[in-house]
Amino acid sequence: MSSITLHLQDTDGSTHTLQARAGRSLMQAAVDAGLQGMAADCGGSLSCATCHVIVAPEWRAALPPVSADEAAMLEMTAAPAEAGSRLACQLKLGPALNGLQARMPATQY
């Protein structure tokens, strides 16, 4: 499988460039990299909102639509949801997302 490059801004403002295997989720890539701002309490089962990210405007059109379940979880984020808010567990990485830019909110709790 191919490698996908991601640029994820952490809660302290630092940007991390990650390499992840296609087919993994953005949440898994952030957890694998040990990023502190990615809590991912439910492990990607779409039963919490602790993998909240805000995707950069130029990347939003490349994402799949928000499902009803994801929309319900986004209403429970600790930091207010905003334009581009998504759950990283729902963003599967593939060639169309190579170079993806997102940031983590100030808190997941």
C-alpha cells in the first residue's frame, strides 16, 4: 500500500508531518505518531468525539460526506464544532487525501 503524507497541527500550535499507510484512518495515524492532542478514547468505534479535528478549507471537498452518526457525535465535542470539524476516525486515508492539512482543537475533553 502507498504512503500518505499528512500535516496535523497539535494543540500547542506545532505542525507534525506524518506518514501513514493508505486505508488507515487519520485518527490511527495520529495515535500511531503519539500526538498528545488525539485522545481517541473509543478507538475509532464512533462512540465518542475525542478525535475531533478541523480540516483546512482547501481539503474539505475531498472528504466523504458526514454521516448522521458522525454529525450526532460532532454535537458532543468538547471544543465547539466549526466549519471543517470532523471525527478523524471517519477519515480513511487514500491518494486523494495525500497532503491533507488539519488541526486539533484546544481540547478533546
